[in-house]
Amino acid sequence: MVQVYVFDSRGELVGPVHSPRLVLSDQEWQKRLTPKQFEILRSQGTEPAFCGTLLDNKQSGVYTCAGCGLPLFSSESKFHSGTGWPSFFQPIARGNVFERTDRSHGMVRTEILCARCDGHLGHVFEDGPRPTGLRFCLNSESLTFTPSERLATLADPAAASGAFQDTAKGKATAVFAAGCFWCTEAAFAQLEGVADVQSGYAGGTREAANYEAVCTGRTGHAEAIRITYDPAKISYDRLLDVFFDAHDPTQLNRQDNDVGTQYRSAIFVANDQEKRAAQAKIEQLTAAKTFSAPIVTTLESLAAFYPAEDYHQSYVQKNPHQPYVQFHSYPKVCRVRERHPELIRPKS
């Protein structure tokens, strides 16, 4: 996984989001790219000066990686350097461009690569204009240009995946599956530091992310929740504590009377840090023999989170007298309150 900025469906740059690296064989890259693109992106080639198709492009828009579509540079930072290659004084987001030392051809230079697919872009030099004083020298064949009025077409699945962390606003997200999402949502909604809990689906495709299809147990989805929380008030580790207390992690593909893979116990990890934390928690609970049977919770990479239909949201709060809520949801809510009183929001 890499932490990058991408465009959402509104054509706005958002992030950082956690996006999977694109790793392909040379044969797969050759099918994906033109011969010129492959020579430059995958074989560190360089196109002749003053020959690139994007050198004199003066349109307003965004330049993305020709290999994986990651946004790399904006027209706002493009300038005429006179060198014969498209030049920019800064990337669209620092984390989207990776730098490494290049000692080829008897020189020592700083190579720039796409952070998501490691595609060769060019080099960066310290002879650019203000405010950075840098010149990111690019090959046109490494780039694809999208005009400003069409930025919404660059919408990346990671923008809606639940892997978004807005650290500037003190918010992060976590995606868990622990049986029926009505129960799990209610258990976490009462916690101090949790700003929002949304019921939805994770683990399958966008096309099949609807309640009728997921209920068949054949779509690969799990009924899941996406928690938006403030790490300064409640940590991911404490959320894991609540997760394991809010359901029975030893039941395989079921919770109580709800049976099927859609009710599996799963932690959808957005990055290596979450994965390590989840693995450590499972090892800790196993060593302490907290449960009488082995924990069967799966750790699954978070590809996307799809919000459930509106009538599923805040279901317990809206339907307090529904029999399922009274016999299944309330006991889980109360168990969390009893075991973690210090985490409960006042007057929740």
C-alpha cells in the first residue's frame, strides 16, 4: 500500500488515501503500454528533447501517470524551462512522486518515479523557479493529460474506500466486520472520539454491493462498518479492543443466528500499521486465552467500502423496539458499555 492523493468523483483532490501498489510483470506492462511508454516507464528510457507531445501543452489540467493513472503534476506548476522536456516546479502532492539516486551514465542525478507503480518519470534538478527552486524534468510518454473540466473522470476507487485519513482535521477511519452491521454500528457509535459510524459492505465489487445480493453470501462482501474517529481521543488499538468485545471472534462465517460469509469476523486493514496492530491484538488475546476457542477473525486488505442503503443507517437508534434489535443488538451495546465504561460518550 502507498499513501497518496487522488481525485474523487467531484473532481477534487483528496487524501492522503491508502492505495495498493500496482505490480505487473514485463509482459503485462507491454500489453498495457505502448512501446515508447514501456521503454521510458519500465526501462528508464528518455525521449529526445523537444519531441514530447506535452512539451508545449498550455491547457489547464492535470498530468497523471501513464502507467497507473496516479495524479502527478498540475498545469499550475508547469513552466517553460527551455530544456526540451515538460518541466514543473513541484508535484501535485509530494507523496505521489518518489525520488531515488540515479548513478547511470557516469552521473549522479535524482530520479523521479510514480509512487504507486514505480514508473520512471524523469529527473529533478535544483535549477527551477520560485517558490521551490526545483525543476522536475518529465518525459511526455510517462504522462497522460486531463483537462480541468474533466477531472471527475479521474475518480479513484481509493477516494471512497474508507482508507482516507484527514490528519489535518484530526480524523481517521477504520473498517470492521463483526456480524450484522446494525449491532456493530450501535456498539461503536456510543464511543467518545467516534465522530461517525456508517454501515456498508466490504470485500466484494461495487456492482454487487447491495443488501439483496450480499444476503446470498455469494458476493464476497461482509456486512461492515466504517468508523470515523479522532486518533487524539481514541486510538486504533482501543477500537480493536471494542471490536473483539462486541462480537464472538471464534465463530466462523456467522454470528449467533446470522449464518454466511457475509457475517464473518474480519478486520479490513488499510495499511501495514493497521495490519501489524491487528495481528498483535490477536496474538495478545490468544496468548491470554481470552476466548475458549481459536480466533477466526480474518485480516483483509481494504480495497473499497460501499455504504449500505439508507434504511440500514442508525438502524438500532431508529428501531429500538424491533425484536432483533432487542435480542441481539442491545446485548452487544451493553457488553461494550460494561467492559469499557471509560470509553463511553457522556449521555450517549
